[in-house]
Amino acid sequence: MAELESKRSQVARIRRTAVRALADYAIDEPRLTFIAHGENTTFRVDSPGGRYLLRVHRPNRHGPGVDSRDAVGSELEWLAALQADTDLDVPTPIRNRTGQWTTVADDLVCSVLGWQDGRMQANHPHPVHFRRLGGVLARLHSHTAAWTPPAKLVRMRWDWETFFGNTMEYGGVSAADCWDLLPPPVRAQFDEIARRMRTTMADLGTASDTFGLIHADLHLENALFHGDAVHIIDFDDCGFGYWLYDIAVPLWDNRYRDEFPALRTALLEGYGEHRELPDLSHLDNFIATRDVAFGLWFAGMAQINPAFAADLDKTMNYINRSLNKLL
């Protein structure tokens, strides 16, 4: 692997891009505070008129040949529809001075969202958090099942080819090349999951009772709890996929906690209070699919991000141990 630009240098460079992008927004006296440098680079923006989140998006985030402005704009179109049609707490998409959802600065697509308050419960989750999260997922799915999206909505399609083929890029590395970066034991496990899921997804099909527009990343670090409310953030992965995958994501993060059975029950009960549950017989296979999506993404990001590179071996060993139990 070529020597990587340091995280400090990367963030400093992207911060300059963020400052240029903010000039396109009607935000007075903005003050930037760095938040995270991962899939995107994010900054909190404070001003006398309010608080915002600015995202500088990674190129080719939505696959090679996909216009990032169209893809990010489509994400914000869904957020606007959720705000108009439901009482779900989602970020407010902010248009720039020309009325566009995105701005390009230094050839990077940038977007601005209203700030969401609340507390993450990822480290100490309780069944009540999972029950509320299940209810949120059900209401999201009910909205998209009834919503007619714009004809030009551009989002990922989380099908077999996207999970296991060569549709995506991770850290500028094609998905096919990310498979080649995997340690042989993990590669063998991923191959087995791909084989299983080819049959599973073919059996499920893509009718509206199994498939629709999903968040695709609603784990407990993307849910902020504020009183009885759940504020949902980070729709960056949203796309067309299986309802079961959305349900699998928060379970994947927590499946080795001692209290997992109670958390799983609470999530499913919370979902069932608002919407009929999909067939759960393939849920474990979708949890394993999350391992594949996470592992390929991590391997690719490690090629450009020094923090990911430092943890690559540890992460792959964890995935291997996890799948030994699951498979």
C-alpha cells in the first residue's frame, strides 16, 4: 500500500473545501467544528441563525459513473418528503442560495443539513431503545411503500449485485478489488454468504412486501434519543433494498451482547406495533450480509484512510470470528 496522507492533512485540506462550499449557503458568520473523517467528512456549523451539519462527500460514493450531485440530491429529496408526509424526526435538508440541494467545491460534492440533537445509546442500549427504533423503521418502510419517488431518484440498489458483485467503490477501490484484499479465511466465508444470498434474494424477489426504499444503516450510532423521540441521522446509504436488511443492521451491531435476545424481541415488537413484519426466516442471512458489506467497505477505506488502515487486521479477525459463530 502506498504511503497515506495523514488524517490531519486530509482533514485540513477538506476543511478548506468546506469553507468554500459554505459561501454558497445563506448561513451568516459560520464557525466550523470538525466531527468525523470516514465515508464522508463532516463538520458542525454554528452561526447566529442556528446549527447545521456540513458533509463533504467522497467521490464515487454511490458507484462509478453515478453523478454524486444527483445521488445526494435524491437523498435530500427523500428527507424533504419524510418531513412533509410524516412526523418522523429526520434532518432538514438545506438548499443553497440558488435553490439546489448540493454545492460543488474543489470538485467535491457538499451538502448541508439541519442539526439533530439527542444522545447515542450504542454503548449501553436497553430494550426500550430497540423498541423505539423498531417503530421508526416500520414507519420509514410504510412511508416509502406508499410514496411515489421522483422519476429521477438516484440511489443505490441494495441487491445481490451491489452486495456481492462489482457495483460499488469503497475508498476509490472497486468492489471486485476489495474482495482480493480480504484475508483468505474471510474471503471463503464471504463466498459462502454470497452463495446463500443468491438463492435467498431470488426466492424473496423485489415485490413491495419485501423490497423498497430503506435507510440501510440505521444502527444505534445513527439514532439520537431525545426524550421519547428518536432522531434519525445519516441517510447516506439509503437506497432500494430489502426490509429485512434494514432490520438486520441494528441487530448485527449487537448480536454478541448477553442481552441480545431481549434487544431482538424489542426491535421486532416495536416494528410490529406499526407495520406487519416481513418473513423473518432469512434474518440471520441478512445479518451475515451486513458483515460482507462492512468488511468490503472497511478494506477499501483502509487504502485511503490511515485510521482504517491501522485497524484493518483487527477488524478482519473480528469478522472472521463473528462469522465462525454465525455460519
